[in-house]
Amino acid sequence: MSAMADASDANTMDPAGGLLKFFIGEDPVQRCLRHPLLREYVTDAAFCRRLRELQKKCEAATTPEAMGELTRLMLHDPRLTQCSMAGAGMNLTVESEDIKKAERTGDVEKMSPIRVDDVVAAQEMCQDSATAKAEGNARFAAGDSAGALAFWARALRLDRENDGPDDMALAAALYGNIAAALLKLGYWSRAEQAASRAVAYCDVVENVNVRRRALYRRALAREKRRDVARAYSDVLEARGLRPNSPFFTQSTRRTTQAQKLDPPPAELKLLNRDARRLLKLTKHADEARKARVKRRAEEARAAHQRTAGVGLASKPASSMPVPGSTLGYLEESDRSRWAEARLAELLENVEVDLGQGACVAITTCLSNESSVSASVTRKRGQRSLYYDIDVKCAWRAEWRGFDLSPAKDGPRPLEGSIRLYNVSHETRYEPGADPTVAYMYQVGYKLPRPDWFDGSAATAAAPPWARTLIDGAHELYAAAAGAVDALVREMTEK
């Protein structure tokens, strides 16, 4: 009856039509604990904290705008929506996929893996920390990592509630075990935190075995979180822990030497293997970081080049304007027509020797499919060159010194096209570089049989002579880029 009275009172206080009834009045965490569909959420500390924060906001909200904001807040977390429906007398089923989706989008924190039934069982079965730890160990050995967490958490609570001082050695071992279970369950961040606590306790109790395992588990968690540099550091420290390590005091060294706490051969082999693996990952991560720094620098340089153009030597200003130029604060001279004609001349002289009598050459520049713009500007006495080139040419590849008559079955000439684009005052010829700072190209083919080419290279179906010509056409990229660079040099000197 008291619960019915609480719900009635809450209904009178809820101006949102019952949607906020669940969060007003009684502690919503206790309500969740009594509800069969909601009780599994009470082991999640973040969710319980969010429930109580929402309760304060609901009790303080008086305007329709505030009520609407609270309603929208609940819609982001399917568990809160389920609570709201339960308060209104309706049952809403929330699947695990709904919660995982909210976790992926960042609307909610990742749920605790501890199950409420395991928490209840731990409270009923264990009245001392040693029993709780042993039961947790047994469950972990049986493959029940989530159940083990509940019993180890119970052991920690019982140890803290004890009238005597906290057992540091027990806490170190328990947090190390918790880290292992969280790794099994895929909770990388929480596993790192638990392992770090175990390491911190080992700083006090100087337990070499527990510290070594905690460091290794923290390394695995950090690797999963892509912090490979610190993971590698942890593995090195774990591998270097010996009774004569600087970490231990003289008295501890004597004790550990007596106990022969060197790592077992299998454990040392595992540490050595992971140290080598993490060293490679660290190098790759460092190379990737340097590549990102280089790319950002190149993008910044390209952005500056985009606005500044290519610097030219200053010339005395002429009273007579250059044809196609405009005078005033900013003087601009259009060189597009000359640049297009000159580039065509340079490209039509391009020929690449492929060896053994094979060659590929540009035959003509397809001006109707090309675009060349170039201009020189003068601003405050400073001259700059701006250009943007997208050029397409026809090419022909052949074997010289062979009888190419139709009656003969042998090497035939191949033809196609090459397009050189993304060429401007802010890019350069650099194969494999980022597209934002490098020239780009495309090669097209006119082949007797389409199965000779797979889109990037010659296939096994193509005869050897054709493979040489097909793959050799890519050599035109460097040669055509050289012609463009020659044009730029001429424009710079002109």
C-alpha cells in the first residue's frame, strides 16, 4: 500500500503526464531493484548516478520547456526510457543491441559486466574476504568472468568493512584478478584502471609476482586502447622484474631470493614474445605519428602556397601593361594560352624507353579534354605565379625491330590515354604522397582483349609482349610530370 501511495503522490507532482513519475519521490535505484526488468541495471554505478541526477532535475523542473528537455534526455538512454514506461504502468522491452547502440553512439557509458544475481549470491554466500576471493577464483577458472567480478568486489568490500587495517596484499591480488576478468570481457579501460591499482598496491607490499602480472595485464589493456608505447614500457618493466631489481628494498631482495621469485620459463617466454611484438607496433605507431605530422605540415604548406603562389623575382613595374593584364593595387597577367601551347610542345616530345626494343611515347595532347590556367600577379611589388593544370594526352606503345605486318603473329602496337591532374602551384610530383600535395594520374587503354588488364596492371591472360607495354605505360607519369615541371621552370624564369 505504501508503494501505491508513493506512486499516487508522484503522479500529482508530475506535470509531464506520468512520464517522469518513476524519477520523483522514492529513490529510483530502489525502484529499479524491485522491478524484474530493471533490477539488472543497479550494478552499473554510472547508471545509478545518472538516475539520481535525473531525479533531482525532475523534482526541480517546473516549466514545460524543462519537462521537454528531461524527456529528450531520457530518449537517448533506452534504460531510462524503460524506467519511464515502468513508472507509467507499461512494460517496455529493451534488448542488449539497443544498449550497445547507445554505447557506440556515446549516449551512455559502457554497462558494468557485473550481474545483480551474482551480487546477491556473493552477499548470501560469503561473509569474509577469503571465502569471497576463493569463490571468485573458482568462477573465473570455470569461465564465468562476470560472476568472478561480483565475488572479488565482495571480497574488497568485506576487507574494507573490517575493523582492522586494509589488507594491501589482498587488494593487490584482487585488483590484478579483476583486471584479468575485465580483459576477458573486453572492458579495456576498466582493465587498465584495475591493473594500475594493483601496481599501486604492489608499490606498498612489494609483491613481485602480482606486480609482474598486473603490469602485463595493463600492457594488454593499453594495447587494445592503442596506447602501444606505454604497453611496451609495461612489458619491459614486467620482464625486468627480478629479486635484484631497483624496485625492491634490500630486505625484500633477501626474501625474494630465498623464495626464488624469478618468472617461470613459460611466463618469461611470453613476456619476451610480447615485448618483440609491441616493439614492432611501437615503431609502426611512431612512423604513423610522424606521417601525420608530416601530412599536417604539408597541408599547411599547401594552404599557404594556395594563397601565396610561387614566388617570382621582382621586375620593375612597366608603364605599359602586359597584354591580358590589369593594373592597379593588384596587377595580374594571364599566361594560360601560352602555357597551354608550350605544355603541348613539351608533352609531345615525351618518350620512355622500356628496354629490349619496347618504348612508349605521347603522340598528341588532347586540348579539347585539357584545362590549363596560369597567371602572374604583382601585389605590393611582389610577383607570384599561380597555375592549375589538368591535361589529357594520347599515347602509343610498341616494339621496335619487329615485323608488325598483320600477317605476322607477334607484338602489336598498343594505344591509350593518360591524364595528369591535381597539378597546381600547391602540389608537386611525389609518387605515393598524400593526394592533397601530389600530382595524380590515370592511364587508359585500347586493348584487343579486355581480359588483358584488371584495372591496375596486366593480367596473366596478356602475352608477355603486351604485359611489358601495358605496365610500361605507367612510366609516362614520371615523364609527363617532368614536362609539367619544365613548363613551371620556364614560367618562373619568364
